[in-house]
Amino acid sequence: MTTTATGGPRLRFAPSPTGSFHVGGARTALYNWALAHSMGGTFVLRIEDTDEVRNHPQWTAGIIDALAWIGIGADDPVFEGPYFQSENAQAHLDAAADLYARGLAYYCDLTTEQIQARAADSGRPGYDGYSRDRGLGPGPGHVLRFRVPDGTTVVEDLVRGRVEFDNATIEDFVLVRGNGTPVFLLANVVDDLSMRIDHVIRAEEHLPNTPKQQMLFEALGAPVPVWAHVPVLVNEQRKKLSKRRDKVALEQYRDEGYLPEAMVNYLMTLGWAPSGDTEIVAWDRIVDEFRLQDVTHSPAFFDIRKLEAFNGDYIRMLSVDEFIDRCRGWIPGDWDAERFVVMAPLVQTRVATLAEVAPMVEFLFVDDPVRDERSWTKAMGPEWAAPLLDESIAAYETAEWTADALKGALEAVGETHGLKLGKAQAPVRVAVSGRSVGPPLFESLEVLGRDETLRRMRGARADVTTG
RNA sequence: GCCCCCAUCGUCUAGUGGCCUAGGACACCACCCUUUCAAGGUGGCGGCACGGGUUCGAAUCCCGUUGGGGGUGCCA
């Protein structure tokens, strides 16, 4: 196993490649990452791929990409890995053999059905330790079970405090499957041991596993790591975020135009808050202030609305040049770059995600923008719409082609109808863009040019007559 | 069922016995600004689940109740 020279604490993030990368996993990774930095430690990435049926290589690549997107990657010296749990299978089996040799584990040949039947008969759920003293040896279909000792197991948790478990409530759990492969509980502990992990920070759903793993550390004669179980992320129904029913894929947020720095910042505020009266803070400060002891104890609702607000703030914090740069990939490559540069600052304050950029200015880059019926009806409805269009067309045929002049001209036309600019601009806006909302109108017209503006206005005017 | 965790505005949180007539953020509402829509500014609505203790004093400590959640696999 490779090691780094930092000598500080060693933390790990150990996802299993069973699907797209979960935002909850991202937060756990971020917590580990922040701590690795603030404590001068090492962040170890270990892919837990011991589930033969759900182990898909493409998911592993997805995890690594997603982590890189939020700033966690091999280009940082704090990062170590990725390691693959499956590659350590022999070490897991060696540990199992050791446990068996020392009488701390035993073989059992009961099938799941038989265990359930016994439980039903006795009225007590779970495995009853039937094979504890039957002296069975290894064999096909024989699972190796840990002999849970009497007493209580006390877990010292950095966020929960002291948690006590009566060992009598913990059944003799399986270490090695009937097919000879090690299960998570064992593999996880053995790997943490061989990778010299001393801080285990993971989601609260693992808390019930912890006494079992702690017993394993003790049985293996190893020091117990520092535990920290952070609350899970939940949906609106307050249920743990699930891949099946909730929008949890980090990749999806990336593809919808969320900025990684906004996502990182938001994720960190779920279960924790920076000091001061704003939650929008730079990563450096998060690293500086984040402490496990300050993590909340209760589940946090993953609120996409708030994420969106964060994202909008982050977009607005960008310089215009940066914003334009970030828009690359979000707007068609054949769009006139100069034209977009002019519009960019006007768009920047109006979007919450990068995905909203192109639709907002599309009308400036296509020949015939889609006409929104509701907008059309509303804007062209008043009887003054047609004459106003006529008069502004006339004015625009000779007006100086600058936003200010265009605004002044329309203002004057509106006045003759007793209209404020807010009302008067509506028919022109819909005529040119097809919609009633969009970027500032006169700047848009300036960019569009006299010929195209007049063409669209005349076309719209004709349609008003037609009805 | 059993084991474990949790409980401050709708949501995310600050609060670690007096600084709390409980602070901030998101959302929402109003007003201002204004070429639509945003952004921005100002203001507002809104919370310590309940009941007992402990204490001169409790959002903060203890117990109970209720309510949520997690786990209960030869998944991780």
C-alpha cells in the first residue's frame, strides 16, 4: 500500500459503484476532504466493489469524474487512491481464517430459509447462534460467522457522543459468504486496517454497523478508529434520499448548469454552518472553520430551491469574462461570439443555472424565434398595439441605432398613446423575441441590427392585421 | 417487533445556563428601483414539539411523552 509523507490523520471515502454518484455521498466526501486539508491529513479513496452482482466498472469512472468535478482529485497531494476493495480479497480471507483459527468465528450451514424458520418458531428475530458449538469446518455453502461476545460495545462518536450497544442485541453476523467471498463488514475493517485509516467519517446509516466493526477491530487486535456519523440527507417526505425516487445524481446537477463551487458550498451547509451572517463562503474558509463537533445531529432536507439560489449567487459573483467562459458548452458553437459577449452581462443577473442562458438569448441567434402564444395575445391585444407598431417601425427606419436612441424613440411613440415605456415596449418585445420576458429590449435590438429588427416588426405587424 | 439516532421559523441553520423581547440564510409577502424579467435595496411574516423536574435563572441540563428518521441481508 502506498503512503503519503504527510503523517497526519488518514481519512477515507469508500463508495460502492452501484449507480450514479449520490449528492449525499458527495457531502460525505467533502466533509472528509475538508478535514483532510485542515488537519494536514490524507484523503483515501477506496472503491468498495465486493458486491459481485452490482459492481459495474462504468460507475467507478463516474464516481471519479464526479469527485473531480467538486474538486476532489489526484491532482491534490492530499488525495490517495483510488484503491479497489476487490483487490484485497486475499487479505480479507486471511483475516477471516485468523479469526476462525482463534475461535472468534465459526462456520454455519443454515440457509436463510432455515434461519427464518427457526426465528419464527422461537419468536425471536434474526440468527440465533445455532451453529456456535457445532464444530463445523469450511465447506460449500458454509458461511463464516463472527462469535459476538457478551457484554456491551461502546462507540465513541465525534458527532453523536457515546453510543452504547448491548451485544445481546447483535446477532452473530456473517463474515464470509457461502461462496467464499468476504462481506462488507469484514472487508471494510480489514481495508481500513491495512490502509491505516484512523478516522471513519460516514453517513448515519452506518451507525448500527459500527459496534460490529468495532468488535472486529478488537478481535483483530487493532486500535479502533475515530468514528463520526453524520446525518443523512432527506427528501421532502423526510425519507433518506434514494436513487430510485429522488433527484440525487451529482452528474445531473452538473448537466443542468450548476456550478461546482455552488454545489460544494451548499452541500457543506447541510448539517453545518459557517460563522457569520452569510452561508456563501469560499472553500478556504470552510476548510478553516469546519469541525465535526459542530455537525448537526438531525437529517437535512436537500432543498433544490436553495441550491438554485446559491448557484445564482455564484453566477453573479463571476466576472463577466469568467461567466462567458463558463457558458462555453452551454450555448451552440455556431452562435456569433461577439454578439454573445455583448449580451452576457445582461444575462448573468437573470439566470440561476447555466442551462438557462441559451434559451434566454436564443432569439438573437436564430432566424425565426418561436412565438409564445400567451405572450402574443397579451401584447397584441390592445387596440393601440398595431398603430404603435406602425409608428415605431417608422421611427426605427431612421433612428440612430443605439440602445439609448431606440429607447428614446419608443418612449416618444408611447407617449402619443399615453403609454409608459413599460407598456409600450411589450408589442415590440414580443414582435422581436416572441416572448414577453427576456433580456433588456433596446440592448437586444442594438445587437440584432436595424434590418433584422424591422423585418421581425413588420412580420409581426402583418400578423396583427391578419388577426 | 427489536436495536439505535434525532427534535429551534415552511426549509437549512446560529445558539453549549443569564448577552435571547431567539440571530442569519433560502422561500414567501410588501415597498423602492425599473424598458419586460431578473438583480439590488428596505421592511415584514414566521420557530425553541409537549409534560414534568434541576436551578435564583433554561432553547440550552435530567426524565418521560409524542413525533420523525436510520438499521434490522450470504447489499454496501
